[in-house]
Amino acid sequence: MLAKEFEFHAPEELDAALGVLGNGGGIVKVLAGGMSLVPAMNLGLVRPDTVLSLNHVRGLDQVEDRGDSIAIGAMVRHDRIAADPEIGSAFPLLATAARAIGDVQIRHRGTFGGSLAHADPAADYLPVMTVLGATLRLRSSDGERIVPAREFFVDIMLTDLGRDELLVEVEVPKQPDSARSAYVRLARVEGSFAIVNAAAVVDEGKAAIAIGGATGAPVLIEPDVDLSGGLSEEALEEIGDSAYEATDEAFGDLNSSAEYRRELARVFARRAVQTALGQRDGGPE
Ligand SMILES: Cc1cc2nc3c(=O)[nH]c(=O)nc-3n(C[C@H](O)[C@H](O)[C@H](O)COP(=O)(O)OP(=O)(O)OC[C@H]3O[C@@H](n4cnc5c(N)ncnc54)[C@H](O)[C@@H]3O)c2cc1C
């Protein structure tokens, strides 16, 4: 049962959508895949006066190769991210992350932009976009802003998105051919949110690792290690220690204490780098 009546808009043009967002009555909520918004409305946790659906807005569901980057529209669904050959070849870790999301129904309805805007700390895309250095295009009736993923995620379900702004597209820079990458996660059961996840890019002896699920927003670490001669036990220790130190603001909940999350951050940062370098398959230890 829906908790409250609301006005519903389903425009076909972006300008019309931005108009509703800027001028709609009362609390306006954007509906993308509805996989997070609709349950929240059913529970009465969110009580919008106006619901603005993006499902018919033209141009938001494109994947475009721009040479040095790939632009992914906000309304591209998880199942397309998981299967798109351009995305899979440029960012295999992003395809891995999409395949890990929920179940087949969630992946068919849920959207890339919806997940990023919702910013659940355990969402699979957050560390991936952070480590890849993606930028988010935000539009309002007044213009647009480009915000790096590394600044967009602020805290638990809190982003830099203004009330009158829509996330319309994410541009992900292609990695050099020499780069190796991986995405790994721990969930209690298959199909559920990760408790902690990690995405790594290793190139020219350096590693960058983004850790999600431990803290309100993903943390990015660039440990002081040189992997050009291989992955030594000392380097692995340093990577794990850096992850542990960087997650000192970890939170606890029913799934896990804060301290356990920090230990998972240690393990999964190491595991992401090992997986990127082909030394393990990303499965349980
Ligand atoms: C049972 C279940 C299991 C799940 N498991 C996982 C999982 O394992 N991993 C994972 O990452 N996610 C998981 N999810 C979440 C799923 O990925 C959702 O698809 C996602 O969080 C929200 O995307 P959506 O398109 O459905 O957005 P919606 O639910 O429509 O919207 C979510 C929020 O984002 C806002 N919003 C949406 N699009 C935009 C936009 N373009 N611009 C501005 N604001 C916008 C909405 O107003 C709303 O506040 C799960 C969800 C369920 C129900």
C-alpha cells in the first residue's frame, strides 16, 4: 500500500524533467528503476508530493564511446552494464560489479544513475567509479556541473546532488592497456548487498584501491608500494595496513561491527590487488 497520494510526471524531454524538478510542488522525488525508491515509499520512509519518472526521457540510456572515455547514461540498466561489450572490454571490473548486484529482476530494472544517486555505502558501483576516476554530469534548469566521483559521494546516502539537479551521465576515462583491474566483494548470501567491497587498478607498479561499504562514502588509497617487480608479502602488508588505517571512520550495524569492517577492508584491499594481478580469482579465501 502506498503511504500517500502524489502527483506523477513522466516527461519525454530532459528540459521538461528539469522543469518539474525545479518547479514541482512540495517534495519532488526522481523515479529511475524504482528498486530503492518504491520500497522506501511503501514503508513510508519517503513521502513525496511529486514523483518524476525518468523512464521515458530520451537520451538518458545511451552508452557512447568518446575515444579516451566511455559515457554511460544515468538510465542505463544494470543488466546492460553487465553485458555491454564496450563496457566489458574497457572496464571489466565495472561489468563484474554489475553482475554482482541483487538478482535478475533488480538488474533489469535498476539503473546506473539511480544506484549512484542513491549512494548506499555498500552499492557495487561506488568504489569502481571512485577508483576509475569517473566524472558525473549533473543538470539543472540553470545549467550543468561536472563532479568527480571522488567528491560526489559524501556520506551514507548523501551526495553532492542539489535538490534541483539530475544526474544525467557518467564519463569514465579508459585505462592504459598496461593497467590491470579487479572488483571483489563480501556478502553474507548471494544476491544481497556487500558488507565490504573493493576495486583496484594496478599500473606502472602503482596500485589505487577504492574500498566501499566500510565507511559512509568510499575511501581511495594509493599505498606507498612499488609493484613493478611483482607483489611481495611486504607490499601486500602495506596495502592491507593502508586500507585499515583509511577506514578509521568505519560504521557498525547488524551485519558487522565497525572493527570487523576495518579488518574486511584490509583483506579485500589485498584481495583486489591480487585479483587484478591474476594471483587469485576473487572468490572466498
Ligand atoms: C532486494 C534488493 C537487492 C539489491 N542488491 C543490491 C546489490 O547487491 N548491490 C547494489 O549495488 N545495489 C543493490 N540494490 C539496489 C539496486 O541497485 C537499485 O537499483 C539502486 O540502488 C537504485 O537504482 P534505481 O534505478 O532503482 O533508483 P530508484 O530507486 O528509482 O531511485 C533511487 C534514488 O536515487 C534518486 N535518483 C534516481 N535516479 C536519479 C538521477 N538520474 N538523478 C538524480 N537522482 C536520481 C531517486 O530520487 C531516489 O532517491 C538492491 C536493491 C534491492 C531492492
